Amino acid sequence: MTNTRNMYHLHSKDIEDIIHNNGLPDEISTETQLWDLIIKKATYSSPRLLLPLIYEIYDKKYPDDSTIVPLSTEYSVERSDTKEISTIKADLTFCVNDSDIYHFECEITYNGLITIRMFEYDVHAALNYRTDAKNPQLILEFPKSAVLFLQGTKKIPDQLSCLIKFQDGTSHEYRVPTVKVQSYTLEEIKEKHLCILIPFLPIRFRRRIPSDRTIQSAKSPDKQYNLKKAVQKSKEELTYFFQETILILDQEVADGFLTDGEKKLILWLLQKSMLRISYRNKNLCQEVYYMTEPVLKLPTDELFEVIHERDALKRACSKKDAELADQNAKLADQDALIAEYKRRFGEL
């Protein structure tokens, strides 16, 4: 039987553990790995969540029953300076309907070097997934790529661009569209069915959440009071956001755009994101945990809890039985002693 308890291991974690892990799941150690985990968990568990995103970026609509196959994202590279073979790893590469290859990267902030990295990834993808190996006319077809910027919207171009000049004097402008995740409202996500982006949305609240250290180091009571008010406001914002998200996901399920399992998956990933952005404030992190945790329970989780409670009762009963047996043994010893006294001395 599959151990679903491992998947929902946060049920057994307390707030101190979450904060100690910097708001990250046990199996990862950096925030970058968290966003990578979220996009991969979503797409590997339910690949069709990618279809609305593809339509949003490339205006290409696929049937709901399209096949989406994840492809290897690791490529071996020989470095020119050391001649050593190393590995580069893209975030997400997949093929739709055995024909169209896509490559998506998730980035927190904009850095011009991402354009070079995208070009490097795309060259390797074009080489690895050639379909015309027997064609005398060599063709390298780049994947349809995009970069999802997860934090902020300022200074992020609508597309990345790099001019490539060839030795024969020709040139080509390599362009990659961008997705500014924080530019989407929940209503827009609902209208466009971009539920795959929901787990990244809490990032927009992070900068407004004062940490415990900031509050404790406030130099005046007024400053500390204002910081605590900011925490309360963040709590209200996150509560409203989470409640609205549940309503949207419920409607998506009712309208047939999501399954109930996909809804639970998105909420599970959303909890991970919300814990990460709130872990520096213990009270807020605790509120987030208690707000999101009950929603994540599956029927199997309830079964595990009943089994756990039953086992605890059995242990308690066994302990009581042992105590009762011990008391009965002592009582029997005393009865035997009294009987022996009566035999020796008669009735008193």
C-alpha cells in the first residue's frame, strides 16, 4: 500500500521544525529548489495543467486529451577552460503529442545572464531531440521556450533577446517570451485557468511581512507597534488570499477544468510556498500552518489518524490491564496472607 503519509509529512511537523528548516520541506535546502520542486510536482503529477500556460504564452491550443511527456533536463557539457565534463540542468522540458517540444525555466529575479543560459539549454535540447537524423539537410529545431519570473514585474522585459552573429555575416535574433507571474490577479488566473501559477502567488506578500528579528530590534515602541500591525495586516491578506483561492479552485473543479486531486495538489504546493514566505515570523507561520493544514487532509489521512488513536487507546488499555493485573496479584497475596494468619491464630 502506498504510504501517502510521507507525501503529507507536514501533518507531523510542528512550527519549530518548520522554522528550523527555513520554511522548506525536509528534502530540500534552498528556496530555488523549492520553486523547482513546485513546478515539477505540478507538471509531473498532472501534466495537463501546462496546457493553459502554453496557450497563454504561445496562443497554441491543444485538446484536453493531449499527451504530455517530460523529457530529460540534464545535458553534459565540456568546459572550454578546464576541458572537464560537467552537467547543466534545465527546469522543465516536455513534449506535447510527440511533436512539439517546450522548455520552461523558473527565475526569482531578472538577470541578463538567463538569456545566455536559455540559449545554452535550447541548443542542447535541439541536439538531443532531433527528429531528422536521416535527413541529408541538417536541421536544428529549438524548443518553444519561456521564462517564468516569479517575483516582481519591474525591469522584466516581455521577451529576452540575444543577437547571434554567424561567421558568414548573417545574424539572427534569439528571442524568448517571459511570464511575469506576479502580474496576474486571482481573477485573471481563474479566467485563463492558469492554476499552475497559484503556488507562486504568495511571493507577492513576502516583502511586507516583518520578521521576528526586525520587530525585536525596533528602536521605539511606536516602531514595534507599527511592525506588529503590519504582521496582522499580512495575516488578513494571506487569509483572504487563501480563502479566495479555495473558492476559485472549487469553481474550476465544478466547471470541469480541474479534478479534485489536482485541486488538492495545488493546495499542497501552495502551503509549501506560504510557509516559506512566512517562516521568519513565528506567529504568522503558525497561523498559516493552522489555516492550510485542515484543507489538505485526505480520506487516507483521516484513516491514519483513526488508526493512530485506536493504537493509542489499545496501549492505554493494555497499561491499565497490566496495572489492574498487578493490583489483583497484590490483592491475592494479601488474601493468602490473611488466610494464613487465620489458619495459625483462628478468627480474631
